[in-house]
Amino acid sequence: MFSTFRGGAASAALLLFALCGAAPAAHAQDPTAPAARPAEQAPRPGFVVDTVLVRGSRRVAEATVRAQAGIRAGSTMTAPLVQDAIRRLMATGHYESAEVLVRGADTGRGPLVLQVVERPLVAQIRFEGLTTVSGATVRDSSGLKENAPLDPQAVAQARALVRQMLAKKGVQLLSVDTALAPAADGAVNLTFRVREGNLVALADIDFEGNSALSDEALLDAMSTKEEGFWWFRPGRWDREAFDEDLRTNLPRLYGERGYIDFAVVGDSLVVDPATGKARLIVTVNEGPQYRLGEFNVQGNSRFPSESLRETFLTQRRSVLGLPFGGQNQREAGEVFDRPALDAAAGQIEQQYRNEGYLFAQVVPTVERVPAAAGQAPRVNVTLSVSEQQPFYIRNISFKGNTTTHENVIRDRLWIVPGDVYNEQRLIQSYQAISGLGFFEAPMPLPDIQPRPELGVVDIVFNVAEKQTGSVNFGTVFGGSPYGGRRSGFSGFLGYQQPNLFGQGKTANLRAELGPGRSTLEASYTDPAIGGGRNSGSASVFRSGDRFIQFGNGRRIRTGASLQFGFPVPGQLRTRAFLGYSLSRTSYDQAQDEECAPGTTSLFCLPNATASTLSLSVSRDTKNHPLFPTTGTRQSVTLEQTGGPLGGDANFQKLSTQAEWWVPVARLGSSPRSPTMALGIQARTGAIFGDAGPLPFERFYVGGVQFGQPLRGYEESSIGPRGYSQRCNQRLELTCLGDAFFTVTGEYALRLTDALSVSAFGDAGNVFGGVGQFNTARLYRSAGVGVTLVTPFLGAIGIDAAYGFDRPDPGWELHFKLGQSF
């Protein structure tokens, strides 16, 4: 009897160990033959290894084989030890087979032999006849490598990829074969011989067997299209896409209309070999149309049956896919909608997971009821609920945060240990952590580690730190950008760090030196002073307006500010802020500016000092600071400048802002999938008192970087007297108002945490005072935009908006830096 352990033969090994008491049968030998090597067989449990021998290795060093197997001299053999050794050897990919044998099994100890058969090295990989797609792409995507052992699985994957990639290009694959040819030093050359057919273009798509739905309706539901006149209808044949149409798209279309027995019974593709034009014929069996009969829910105790029934029976109407438009109530006798039933089951499971029932299952059962005389067939539907047990969160931990302190991440959580497991809040926490901007995107999904025997779940967030700080510097030669009289070299140096010391503290420094450019800005923000819940920020500055310039001059502000933030007791995500700033504003007139008596130029005003005390309250539940898909933000700020605080003015300033976001759809099931969201934002403000010496505290509308944003119009081009291009070029007192109102609606597609595209509509205006406030007099615009978060410049974006209420309506292009709604 002769037995061995081979790679992929674990069951035989276990059987041999079960028969460990059986002795090997003797082998007959020729007495004239040389002395035979001691018999080798699989080791029995308890066999002690004297030494480890290697047989069959040519390319891999014997010491490496021993290390890969993990069996050492002195080891006592067990079944798991043998299985693990074979598994480790085969996992290296170097061997076609591996065996573990011993000599002297009867004595209980002796040498152990690792018998391996090496796979040949692939010296070269070639593709012959493959012209439509890149052979290198196939090679790299399948995992094939030169100067590496031949991997049969990777070869099979490469063959499949050739077929798939040609199908994507609409090219027929006639055949794909592989051949191995000897090369130097025992290696082999691997060749893929591909025979490509013609480029297939679908000239016609015909359906047979359909009567309830037209050919046009079926074609609209499919991603496969016949060729058309325009470039976006090439009629490309893609077998994978067509299979998805047959498997998903057509059954969904019929299922929504009650034809739940629908089936595709055949398809054929007739290709003209001369032209590559093809005719696709799809044969279907529609079956009868079913209507809704009884609808029941069973097995539920956590939620009332009526509530779960409403998930399916309440049908929301929508307008352009947006979540509004009223509701309909499904009733018995209506056409049965199977996809809606499956979606309702998924929503109910989500509802259970949000209440801690991690393993809850909702299984819809559809019972077909034969048609009565004169009636359509019906289905009785039952939602069977298996609730299982609720889970509680035991631990929340983080891995990979080598720089960022754990408390910074934990502060973004919407869940805490001891809470009932809630999947929706888990996703919000994941998005909020990603929104910090401290980690590589996309972040891996959190690991959920349930312990059913304890009814608890452990959650692990995996992150990877990224470089957050940036230094930028440069020089420029030219005159003052604000109409100054000097020219020459100017230089700037900047430093930004949003995660100072890994504690979420923010530091910014920018210095600029040159003719008409000498500025300094430095700020520091601590979101958790002393590790507590209070925040603070401080800044010093001597700066002008960096992103906008006017032809009649510029202003320079010199001063400092200080602000403290406090959580509002009992209010989640709500904070109050108390701040004070002291600044001196000076004005630099343009070279050709004349400051005659009665001038309206802002830059002819005398220097003024502002002493300001501010109080604000803000509540923010958005799931992302820049690209939110859900949540709200409201803030109110009241400022007192001058008066009892001193300075050259005496006025009060009130500013409010409200923002709402709701998700509309997710293009996938993962939290990282692109998400569409609808957002609305409104801003308003008013000044009470005399801000004359400090005109820049008043309001001006237009553009995206200066004043109140309103896309579709030039910067600061809208004042209380209406639209004026002059205000964009020369900012004057007549361009400013004491009240404003803007509103924005945005339909956004959040592709990733760093990229978003949107369609928007803006409206706004400036008024001479609160008494002139009139929302019927708003300047309107609409457009599209894209925003990208970059490693060094932060958020940058471009918007194209059409201003409807300009004297000459037209498009305006806006470049923006930083967050701009």
C-alpha cells in the first residue's frame, strides 16, 4: 500500500490519518536489483521529523522550499501541519504539485521529503492576431507576468478577457488558442493565437412574441441599441451588455407591468460577413398580466404590520426623478409591480438594520391565483419577516491613523459604543470621517464584526493617512494689480496645514512682498482646546482682496481677531461662537483716480478703525463639509461694530444662512457609489446703523469670490440700483446696499469625495435697506458646474451660468477657490 499527500487532495489525507493504525503492505523486489530506497509514504500522526529533504526543485532553492512549507526538524507531525504545508507551497504559485512523504514511518521518526513539481517560467508572452485591443492590457489585467511561473488560472482569465474586450468593441471572436514553446533554461514562451472577426454593427433589432408592449418600449429599456444617424448611436454589439438586458432590464420592464412570468425564449444574431452588419432577433414569451390580490406581513414584532405594509402600498410619484410630487395608494386589483415589491423588501430590511437587527431578512412570497371567470389572474403577496435579535455596538476602533489622533476621528462619529446598531448612522459616520480630508480616498468600507452569541457588533474603520500640509511659493514681475505706481518683482510664500500635530488643528500662513503687494496673513484654529469640547481661533492680518481687483483702487485691512466656540447644551451638532476683531482699513487710490469733493469712489474715503463684537449660533448635520448629500446647516450671526466698542462707525449687522440636502438616488449599493442629491440654500443679511466709514461691510452681489455669490453675473455687478457693469470695474458707494437676499437650488452628482458635478439655479438681489426688501425683484441664473478637491490647492471649481436678467442675457464663466455653493 502506497499513499501520499498531494496538493488539492486533503480529503485523501484525512482518510489516511483516520486509518493511522494500518501498516503499509510489503512490495515484492527483484533480488538481483540494486538496493531500493526506503519506502516513502504519508506521515502518521506523532511522526517526529529528523531532517527535511527536498526533491524536484530546480529553480527554487531547497532552503526556500523548506521555509515555504514551514516544517522544521524536530516537528511532530499532525494532519493540520501537513495540510498547511501543502497549502503554503501551492499558494506560492511556483509548483504544479506538492507532496509530503516520510521514510521510516514504522520507526516513528526519520527524514521528511518535500516532493514538488515546479511550474515552468514564462520567458515571453505574445499575442498573435489581436489588433483591436491591446495585448499588454490583457496581460496586465489577467495577472500574467513574464519571468514568473506559468499560472493556468491567469491564462484562462486572459482568454476570457480577450473575448470580453473584443465584445466591448463590437468585434466577433472567431477563436483564441494558446501554445507553449520551449525557451532557454527550461522556460517556455506563451503565445495566444487570436482570430478576430468583423466589427459587428447592429443594423436592426427585432422582437418576436411581444404584444402587450411595443418593440419601441422594449428597445428603450435595453442598453443595446441599433445604429442610428448620430455618432452616439454606433450600434456596437456588446454581448455582455446584451446578456444584462435579457437578465435584468427586460424582466424589470415587464415585472413593473405585472408580467411576472415573462421569459426570453431565444435570441439570434445574423451577421453579414461582407459588411459586418447584423440583425438581432429576440424572441419573448410575455405570459399573463397579474394584478394585486391580498397583501400580508408575517413574522414581525418590532414594527407594526400596517407600517410595513405602507412601505409597498404607498407609491410616491416623482417629477424628473426628484422626491416630490405626491403619493398614490396601491389597492387590490391594480397591476402588480414586482420590482417595487423587491425594493420595498430591501427598504424594510434597511429599516430593521437601522434599529439594530443586523441579520433581519424580509422574503417576499408571490402566490399566483388562477383567474376567475371574466377576471385577470391575481397574486397574493406575503412579506415573511425573520427579525433575529437586535445587536448593540460594543467597540468602535480605528486602524491606519498613524498621525491623526483617535479623538479627532471619533468626534465625527454618529454612533457610539452602547448604541443600537444603526446602518444609516454608520454610513453617515463613514462619510463624515472621509470628509475630514485627512485620509486617502476612497476610504475602505468599515469592517463589521458581529458576535451573535453576545448580541454585539464591533466596528473597525480603516484609514490611510495622506499628506495634508502644503507649502507654496513663487515670484512675479509686474506693476501693482490695484493701480499702484510702482513695478518690479514680487514674491509670495504660503503654508497650510489642516491637521496640525495630527489633532485637527489648522494653521495658515501667507506672506507676499512686492510693489503694491505687501501682505501678511496668519491664523490658527484649535477645534478642541485642551482636548475638550471648546474651540478657538486667532488670526493676524495685513491684506487686501486677493481674488478680485477694481480699477479705481484697493483696500488694505490690518488687524487681529479672536473667536471662541462652545457646544450648546442638549443640542446635537450645535455650537455658539463669541468673537472680537479690531482692524484698521486704509484705501489706496488708483493712479488715475481723482478724489474730488462729492466723489462716490470708495477708495477716496479716509482710513477707518473697526472694533467688532460678534455672536453666532450654528447647527450643522451635513454628512460632508463640501459635498453633502444629506443633512442641514443653519446659522445666525449678529455683530456690533463701534458704539460702546469704539472705532469710527456704529452699526449692527445681522446675517443668516440655511441649507438643506436630501439624497435622491445612489448609483450602486455601496456607500462609496456615486450619489445624486438635491440641495437648497438661502442667505440673507441686513445692516442697521451707519457703516459709512466702512463701506465694505455693506452688501454687493454677483460672481463667486467677492461679496455675495450669484453666478451668471460679474463680480459685484448687482447693487441696489440694479445690474451695472461699471460696479464690476469701479466699486462705488452706489453699488452697495444695506440688505440682500440670495437663494440657490442645486441638483448634484457626487461622483467621489473629491469630485462633484451639478446643475443649479441662482437668484438674488441687493436692497437699499430692510424696508426695500422684495423677493419678487431677484436676478436669476442657471447653469452647470464641477468642483474638484486637489491635494495642494484645496477645492477648485468652474461654473458656467446663464444670467437671465442682464440687459444682454448670456453666459458667464466663473473660476472659484474654496467652498462656494
